[in-house]
Amino acid sequence: MRTKIFAHRGASGKYPENTMTAFKQAEKEGADGIELDVHLTRDRIPIVIHDETVDRTTDGYGFVKDYSIEGLKKLSAGHWKGWKFRNAQIPTLEEVLQWMSQTSLTLLVEFKNNILPYKGLEHKTIDLLRKYNMLERTIFSSFNHESLLKVKQIYNGAETAALYGKPMASAAHYATSMGLDGLHPSYRIVNEKLVHELHANNIKIRPYTVNSPQVMEVLFDWQIDGIITDYPQRANEVLNRM
Ligand code: G3P
Ligand code: CA
């Protein structure tokens, strides 16, 4: 099976991360899926941004959780990446789904609830996915593994994958005992033995954030299920010449 390419925060290498511009570019570059990060606004709307604060990726400052949707929409989410992107806004998850449901892309949603808790984040996200008929082509991920258990409780058919950055003693056993469908480790801690161990246990593996063509080649050679990359076009080029 061909390795799937997930565009990390969209085609975020060259375009402003987690914006419609970056997501649409990822589709043009042949990504199979799009990874994005979700928080809740003060008025409890699922919103797509990476950090807990707006400081790094917008012209505003402060915590996402303290902004209303109206306030967030006034910020530029693209200016920091270049003047030509100055009109890019922070998208709501619903805006992304309105567009994505018209494509054949897979959604890789990451709940950003490992630093701040967002009560109801899983429920609200699943409700939106159901509304746009996207539940069947969504993978739920988080560094907060309890949150993934909650996802399965809400929607038993959910595909879940745990994010982690440090090696685990028995990754396959952990995934199986947690009822996870996949693991998304940092590429730095992936080796061929881990890939075999997970596949033998029917667990998918999709490392993040793979931007080097050399690392891509090695992972593709190991028949990895997917990679999460800022450069989907680069990943496709590497895959196509193998
Ligand atoms: O989905 C993998 C990756 O997005 C996890 O790290 O910090 O980029 O959200 P981060
Ligand atoms: Ca992420």
C-alpha cells in the first residue's frame, strides 16, 4: 500500500500554517490528507490554530480561549509569513469542513488539549464531523491520550492515533491496550523494528514531522502507513521516484 502523505498544518512549509490557503495548496500538491490543530474559543467554537496563544501566528496577542470568534476573525493569520498572505484568517473547523467535505482528502485532526483543557472539545468536533459527513475519513490524534479514549466513547467507530515524542518500552502493547488504531511518533524515534512490531499488531504508524527527502526515502522503504510533512509536494516527488 502506498504511503499516505499528510500535510502538516496544510502546506505549511511555504504557506501560513492552519489557514485555508495552506490547506487548499496541500490539495494542489497532491496530499492525501490534511493535519490541523483544534482549540475552543471563549464562545466554545472549534477553531484551527496550533498554539494556545495567537502571539506567534497572528498580529494579535493573548490566549485563544479568551477570544470570541468575532475577535479572532479580526486577526491576520498570514502576515507573519509574508505580506501577500496578510488577508488570511484563522479558520473555524466548520469552515475547513465545508471545503474539505467537497474533496476526497482525509482529515487528521489534532486536539490541542494536552496543555489547556477544553471541556467539550471532542463532542463539538465529532458533531461537526457528523454534520459534514466526514466521520468516516477522519483520524483523531492528540498528545492527550485520555482524550482519544473519550473520542471512542462518543463515537465507537472513530479511528484514533496517539502522538508521542519519546520512545516507549512496548509501543504495540500500549496501543493495543488503549484500543488505539495507530501511533504517530516523532520520526526521530522510529526504527524498522518498531514499524514491524506495530504492523504485526495491526497498528498503523505515521511519523511527524518529516521534511527531509532522505528521511522520507527510508520511511517509504519501510512501508510506513503515512508521513506528516510540511512539504507534501516534496514527499510526493520522493515517493514517485521510488
Ligand atoms: O500531527 C503531528 C504533529 O502535528 C504534532 O506536533 O506540535 O506540530 O502539533 P505539532
Ligand atoms: Ca499538530
